Amino acid sequence: SREIRLTQHFTGPVKSDYFELSETDLPEPAEGEVVVRNAWLSVDPYMRGRMIGVKTYIDPFEVGAPLEGGAVGQVVQSKADGFAEGDWVMSMKGWREGYVAAADSLTKIDASVLPPEAYLGVAGLTGMTAYIGLKRIIELKAGETLWMSAAAGAVGSAGVQFAKAMGANVIATAGGQEKTDFCTEIGADAVVDYKATDDLAGAVRAAAEPFGGVDAYFENVGGDHLQAALDVIKPHGRMAVCGMIARYNDDTPLPGPTNLTQIIAKKLKVQGFILSDHFDLQGEFIKDLSDWMMAGKVKTRDTVYDGIEQTPDAFMGLFTGANIGKMLVKL
Ligand code: NDP
């Protein structure tokens, strides 16, 4: 079974040298264990933080060991009650073709309801992230106007559609025409291609004007986007700070926005969040998502790389904007 290992911890841009493809023999499963062949691997921006080698809210990846991440696969051999050959399971044992694990460390998924890879995207942690940001952090209400950044990405595209389903107006920003077209297709009321303007704040302000301005901002990017959001957002606006992908490859921290005093002047509510603190919302999320899907309000699109050897490229592609929708690797 092949797997991708980390060759060193690093800061700065991601390079393929930091990954190596290795072959390993899977052990025989013990009592209570299963052998799983992965079918889909998730690559996610947060993994970048685990490659630096310092503990943040999560431990760093170990050099020389296979990387970890969301994956769905099928049981090919079982020594565990309740798990049969062919069952679909979700795990954090990504970046590898197969593995042996205690069955109780895995989550069974129902691949007859949704395609298995959806559990890595809109129906999984990605969708849940968008949901938490909108529902719990921003507390988005019908009739309000939301600015979603990185809106053609995985969390962003889920969030655009959830916000529409919640009755809000959505201004979507993304890089390039193909991405802004996609945002329109999934229901954004107005779109801005941030790569086509040197005045992001002005462009978003103009786009939001017919909707009475921006009440809330969903932060996925950081840097110039945050600067613009502080300028554009209305007094008493709320910001859910989900991610700042534009900063993850910085060698040294850069100075922040120069307009942070807007937080005071506009009496803003700015709140960061980490998905894993909010699993209590999962039941509510699944219920709302099922209703929205049944009503045809949520479409999904994935960007798919083929084969374990492409996993580093898929991961690096997150930082160059190579994906529309969820970035996945199909094995
Ligand atoms: P995406 O699918 O959004 O992929 C990343 C996208 O970010 C790219 O496609 C690109 O889109 C955009 N991007 C990359 N670099 C830059 C840059 N320098 N400037 C502007 N845009 C850039 O990834 P996810 O949906 O998985 O994640 C989105 C955000 O949510 C990330 O910041 C991530 O860290 C965060 N996150 C946070 C979680 C939490 O618990 N707090 C959980 C999950 C995700 P474009 O071409 O439009 O620039």
C-alpha cells in the first residue's frame, strides 16, 4: 500500500520536495480491527499549519510518517463486529491507499444516500464549517447581506448556498472569471473577481449597494481581503474568522490590516472559530442540509486529482487557487 510521507517541517511556499511517496506492507488485522482501502482523500488548507512543526490547536505532522487527513474508503477485510467487507467508512487516515485500524476509530457512512466523497465536502467537515460560521458565529438572518470570501472554494461554495437557503443576500469574491461564474451559478446575488480589481473594497461596496451594504463577512482569506472587509462592512457588522489562507505560506508574520480601528469605530463583532469546538451543532446541520438538498438548494462541484501520487499537487493547488469546489484526490 502506498502512502505520502512528510520529509521535513517547513515555512514558506509548499514544494513537492517536502513529500515522498513510500510503499508499506499493511499488517494483518487483529481482533476488532479492519483493513480499509481508501477511495477518496481530502486535502485542506489547515494541513499547512501542521507542516510547520509547532503545536497550534492541533499537533504537527510527524516527519517520516504518513500525513493524515479526511478520507473515505471501503472495508476489504474485517475482524470487527458490525463491520463487513464493502462497508464505507470515514477516517482521518488520508494521504494513503490503505490502512489497518480499530473499527471503533472509524465512522460508518451511508453511500446510498450521498456519494461517498460528499462526506468529505458539503456533508462533512467542510459543510459543517460553513454552517457553524453562518449559524453560530455570524448568526445570519434572512434579509441580511453576507460577503463570502474564497466563495468558489469548498467552504465558500457551501456557505454561499447555505446563506441563500437562510434567506440572506450574498456577495461572493473569488479569483478569476470561471470562479465568479460558478458563484453566480450557485446563487450568489453579486460577484467580484478580486484578481480583476485593484480596489477590492470599492468593488465589493458597489456590488453590495443594491442590497443595502454588507452586514456580515465570512473570512477565509486574510490580508487584503480583511483590510477591505473592515472598510466595507456596516456599523455593528459581524465577522466570522474561519481561515486566512493568504497568510499560511508566509515565512515571517506580516503586519496586519492598517485599519483595525474600524473594529472600534464601527462596533464590530469579530470572532474566530475552530470547527471541532462546535460538533454539538451536527444534528441541526444534518437536518438543515437534508432539507436544503431535498429542495434542490445545494449543488456540489469537486476538483478531482487522480491517484495517490497526485496528493501533494492537489494540496499545493489550494494555494494557487487550482480548485473550484472541494479539492479531492480519487484513488
Ligand atoms: P478552498 O477550497 O477555499 O481552497 C482554497 C482557496 O483559497 C483557493 O481555491 C483560492 O481561491 C483561495 N486562495 C488561496 N490563496 C489565496 C490568496 N493568497 N489570496 C486569496 N485567495 C486565496 O479551501 P477550504 O474551503 O477547505 O478552506 C477555506 C478556508 O477555511 C481556509 O482559510 C481554511 O483554512 C479555513 N477552514 C477553517 C476551518 C476552521 O475550523 N476554522 C475548517 C475548515 C477550513 P481563489 O482562486 O478564489 O483565490
